[in-house]
Amino acid sequence: MDEVATAVAGPIRRRILEMPATNEASAGQIAAAFDVSRPAVSRHLRVLRESGLVAGTLRGRHRVYRLNTAPLKELSGWIAALDAPITEPMLDALDLEVRRTKRESNSYAAKGASA
């Protein structure tokens, strides 16, 4: 999951991911869409390929890339869990802990006053 998160952290790599999301694109087609050098685009494609986000196949002399969304599912599940609402059992446990702390605090105060 860390490789996927690192791969999608780069704005150019996110834009590259959007290109083959709808269809396949060659490395040359992808490079033509950016104001960076072809070697820079190749490095971005390598990061995406190593993270499993794109798959490249050779067609003649060209490598054609397509999006693989499977690695994104684990990342999106992790993000969704962070954004999930607090569940009732979690609130019950928190409420119980607050009451226990108040009870202990009150008992210490009572002991201190009677001493």
C-alpha cells in the first residue's frame, strides 16, 4: 500500500493515471501530453508500473499502458476507514472511561478532604 500511496502522491503521476483509465496509451502519447522530458515521463511510468497501477505491454516497438485499479482498492479502503464515523461501541467505551475517571477523581478528592 505504501508504494501505491507514494505513486499517487505525485501530481504528474496522477495525471498519467487518468490517461489510460479510459483506454490504452503508448508511452509516446503519454509523454506528448506533458511539458516534461520523455525520460522524466519514463521515470514516472516506472514508478506507476512498479506499484502495479499501470501495466505495460509491447505492441511492435511501442509499449502500451493501461490502468490497473486493483492496487487502489486497498488504499481507498484504508482512506475510507479513516473517514468512517465513530461507531456506537466506541462511544460507549469512551463514556465508560469518562465516568470511571470522574469516580476516581471524586474519591481522591473525598479522601483528601477527610484527611
